[in-house]
Amino acid sequence: MATNPIPQFPAGFLWGVSTSAHQIEGAVDEREPSVWDAFTAEPGRVKDGSTAAVACDHYHRYPEDVALLSGLGVTAYRFSVSWPRVRAEGGLDFYDRLVDELCAAGIRPVPTLFHWDLPLDLDWLDRDTASRFAEYASTVAERLGDRVKKWITLNEPAEHTLFGHALGAHAPGKQLMFDALPVAHHQLLAHGLAVRALRAAGATDIGIANSHGPTWPASQEPADLEAAGFYDVLLNRLFADPLLLGEYPEGIGELMPGDVDSDLKIIAEPLDWYGINYYAPTRVGAPEGADIEFGGLTIPAELPFSVRQIEGVPVTDFGWPVVPEGLTELLTTFRDRYGDRLPPVVITENGCSYEGIDDQDRIAYLDGHIRALHRAVEAGVDVRGYFVWSLLDNFEWAEGYARRFGLVHVDFETLERTPKASYGWLRDVLRAQG
């Protein structure tokens, strides 16, 4: 790891960490059920058989966690609001208390309105869910908008569509393959309707958190190039093009339900900023005729691409490749692809899974990615913030508690929090940034 100081970012640059409600809150009996509660109750769905019923018990321990944020020195905290909790009586009271605690600590609250925990009685295949989401957004904004000034509508609709509805690896566990495309459209429509609802409630700083990464073809052979191009459309352009250009990639729009042209006018409501969750590039080639296990997922043989290992780079304990330069590449590619249609960018997630409290590998990972981000800024990309995933070790979806992404170690028996070496390293970086 380089020992020279992290370069200085522009004045006013937002430094934060991210979490999500279902992964840390617990207090499952004090909210309505979600699709993730039903999914984890099915045997074999979560690798260690665990649930998020308690998780980190952030619902009851949030003052301790806000104190950790304060000690870290971040200027913002990205958390998600649980739609099932808001629907329960008094559910918004918790977020009132959390936002007050953050404001008292001088930390900007940045809520995400949807991070995969859909109320159990709703379904993204149903167009009406988009309208219900906009109503929920209004409810939250009316309650918290006097103190919350920066908003995120959705987190990673691509992953929620692919893992939850196409491959069945996440909740709600549907295996629809390409019949899951309406889920993508309805989430995008929900985003656009929510942007309008938030603005009607007085919000002026609204973004989304989309997961993106460079797609690297396995070779220059035509079949690999074609497969990589298809994958790039599916994971990158399917969600960015409608938001930023007001159109779907060629051949996709006719596969979507409803009056797509009218919906796209809503989906493309201008954003104040664009959030990107970055973890790694993906190396993609032509189908290999068999299912492939990759990154905790099974990639079915019938898909028109296969995901390959990136050779010659380190990997995290989750087996994900560590490629900081991919972040620079991604951001400059987006700038070139979307031009002045791309609003200011915020990295809304970037992090890694490693064991241990003396987590030098995580320090090296963050060091490399922050420097890669600075190179993008030097190249002229308008980047306004960076959020580390995550504050706490937590319930890592279908992996259960087997993966640790936190700057703070959580003992899931006692719930004791212990800052890791990476927490101290990032604290020192932020102090040096001023």
C-alpha cells in the first residue's frame, strides 16, 4: 500500500459511509414483514440459515452507532428507510430520532427510500407498486424533509431485478430470467414518480444509487465482444440510459410494459446528482455451455454471456476482484458516454469483505480506490462525494453473516462494536482532508 498522503479533494466534497435498514436494524416485530423476511424463512435460501431479525440491532443501538460515525469524522451518513417499518404504526418515529441524532452530531442524513426490502404484499411486477412507492416517498419527505436535504430514491435496481427476479438468488426468489424486465421498468417508473413527489414536498437535492462497473470482454473474438456488449447493456445502460437520456438501449423499449414513451418522460425527471455503487469490473465472454459459480451466484448456462475471472489481480474474501483503476475507467466512460446529460456524481457505495479487526487488506483497498477516484476528478469528472460500504459488519443478504464489509466489527452474539484498523485509517484520512 502506498504510504504517501491521499490527494486533496475539492472543498465541500462529501465523505460518508453507507448502510441499509434490513441489514442492520433488526427489530423485526416492530415493522410489517418484507419480501426478505419471507425469503430468509425458506430453508436453504441463506447460506448460514440466518435471518435479519436482530442483525446489528441498530434500531435500539443507533445512538452508539451515530457516536461511531461522529468519531470517524464523516460529514454524511447514507442509511435506508424501511418501507415496511414506515407502514407500521409509529414507524417513522425511529427515523425522526435517527435524523435528530445525526443532525445533533453535525452529520448530514442521506436516506435511501428503497434498498430491496419491499413490503410483503407488494410486487414489482405490478405497475401500481410504482405509484405506491411515490406515496410512500411523500410520507417520508413530509415528516423528515425539514432536516433531510439530500435524498436517494432507489438502491441498485439492476441487482434487485437480476438477483431477486431473474435468477432467484435474492428475495423475492423469482426465476423469471428475461421475463423480469417489467421489474426493471416499474422500479425506474417508481423512481421518476418519487422524484416528482419529493420535489412537490420541497426536496431539492435528489439522486439514485445505481451499481455500475466496466465490462471487459474476455477476448477480441466476435462472440466475446458480442456477449460483453450485451452484458454492458443489461447491467449498465438498461438503468442509466432511461434516467439520463430518456430512452432505453436499442431493442429494449419494446420489451417493456405499458406506454413506454410516456413512462420515459417520468423516468427521466432531471436528477440533481447521480449515485454510483462501484465494486469491480466484470470480465465477460460468450456462453460456455454450463452453469458458472461466480461471486456467490450461479450464472445459468442459458444466458447469452458467461462471467470469467479477472486474472492477475487480488481478490477479497468474497472472491471479488480488486481493481481500483476500474473506478477511474467507469467514471471517465460515463462522462464520455453521457456528456452534459450526466449530472454531478457521488460514489454511493465502495467497499470490500475481509475478515479480521486488523484489516490491512481493507485499508489497501480503500486507499487504492480513493486515489483512483481522485484521478477521475483530475480527468475532469464532476465527483461530489464518496461513501464507504459499510459502517458495520451486517446481514449480507443470501450470504447471511459470513461476509464482513464493516469498518466496525460486530460480534453477532453480544452485538459489541469494535472499530477495525480501517476505521482508524479512514478517520485519519478525513482529518487530513479537513
